[in-house]
Amino acid sequence: MLSSLPVLDLSRLDAGAAEADAFRVELRRVTHEVGFFYLVGHGVDQKLIDELLAVSRRFFELPAEAKLAIENVNSPQFRGYTRVGGELTHGDIDWREQIDIGAERETVEPGPGVADYWRLEGPNLWPDALPELREVAVRWNDELNELALRLLQAWAVSLGAPEDVFDAGFATHPFSLTKIVRYPGESNPEPKQGVGAHRDGGVLTLLLVEPGKGGLQVEHDGAWIEAPSVPGAFVVNIGEMLELATHGYLKATLHRVISPLLGDDRISIPFFFNPALDATMPRLELSPELEAQTRGLSVDPTNSPILETYGDNALRYRLRAHPNVAEVHHRDLVK
């Protein structure tokens, strides 16, 4: 029985050919069997990590009116602030507040032949009261894009594919998203939902958790494994699109978050690395040995199929998770 998540050291990729090969084998094994791990040796500067956690705290300490000035109901792209109880997972209310920050781009005009998912492309909403958030968050997105692409390239080689097999969808125009989340204490001591059980619908998630905090639980063999923060480490998991690319060989795993105890709270910053909205994941050709170990695709908790084009998945998730934003900006899609 697994009692804690495995720990992988990315710096082994730079320690010679034998160590790099050993790291890739371990990466493949862990994400086939568990789908989650701690990543150390990633090279992200601790100073940047500390800056992001500090500015995140300052954001949630702003007066309510300053946060609500950038509430996501003002954004057709579902960016900006979500108040406590403003998002759903598996149909249930998540007890958290957050700000969603994506790639800063121009909007795409709708029209004939323009896919609906292009509505997600556009600008972020930034708080006037905290201008330093923008500078730190943009640096964070840029740095984690590079880290996540390096991980994808390691997976590709480990699965017998060319190292750059994923680059076309990810290297130049990824649709990445950072969520800066605060979970207020609600468990008393009975556990209350912070985020309901779900699999990530994208490709790859890098999660930073405030030091000394817990609450994340990962399903493995019918049991829930605690995944508290580990100093200097990211929690990494794959999403349904990478499972799709590997015919179910790699595992997108159910996970959930339990609210902290009353009187406490928790800052959590997941970074979702995903391809361009119009990208489709390449289907990797696995060796007969690996192909024999594929398990088919996981069943989404809502029984929704994994869609081929990433933007279709992303739009479906946003509409489902934020019905208030959908009603304001995308009523035609809701109907």
C-alpha cells in the first residue's frame, strides 16, 4: 500500500546520460502507476517562489471591494477573482477564493468558422491595488512554461517518441493558467470539501503549496493518500489529455482538497500547462511492451468523454465550473 507520493529529482537529467535515462524510466513508471509525484531539483528560484507566495497573501488581504473589482463575471475569458463558493467541481461547491491568470493575449473576434473555444483567449484582470502581482505572476508563468515543457520532453523520450513530439502544441502558444487559491478553514473537525474529487482535464499540473500546509488527497488503489507540502518541491500530476496521448498508459488520477480546520487557511498555486486551444494531442506509438500495459481511458466523474481538441475540453470545463460567468457572457453556449 502506497503511503506517500514518490519523489523525483529533475536535476538527474543534467547528471550524465545514465542518470538522465534512469530519471526518465522512473518518471514513466511513477506516472503509469500513481499519476502524482513530488518534483525536486527543478531549478525554479526559491526567491521567486517566496515572492509569489508573499504577493498572493497580500492579494487575499485586500478589502473585498478591491478583489471584487476584478471578479471573473467581468471577464468573458473566466479570468480574475472568484469569491468563496463561486466555483463548482463535480457539481458541488468548492470552498475557496482564487484569482485565475492566463497568457496575456488579444481577444479573438467570434464569427463564422471561428471555434467557440477561442472565446477563452484574451486579457487578464489585474488588481489596481496590487500592481506587483502582475510582474510576479507573468514571471511565474514564463518560468513554469519552460519547466513543464522540459518534463513533457522527458516523458516523450521515456515513451519511445521523439523528444520534440509535443513541441508543436506547447512550445510557442501554450494555453497555460495559474490559479492562486486560498482555502479558508471550514473543517470542524469533520472534513469539508475544499475542491471535490476530480481529474485534471488538461495535460500537466505543477502545484505549489504553502509550506507546512496539507489538505490535498490523491486516490490510489481505492484509498486516499495525503499529499502535504514538501519544502522546495512541486506536486506534479498529469491530466486527461496526456492520458489520451498514451492510450491510457499514463494515469490521470482522482484527487481532492479538504478544507483546513477552522481558524486556519491555506494558499495553493496550481499551474496548468496546456497546449494551444486549437491543438490536438499526438497519439504516441508505444512499444508492444508498453502497449500491453495500457488500461484505456479513465471515466470522468461527470461521465463526460475526453475530447480530441484541447480548447473543447477547456471551454466545457469553464462553462461547467462557472455557470454565473457562462450566463453573463456565453448564454448561447449554455442553451
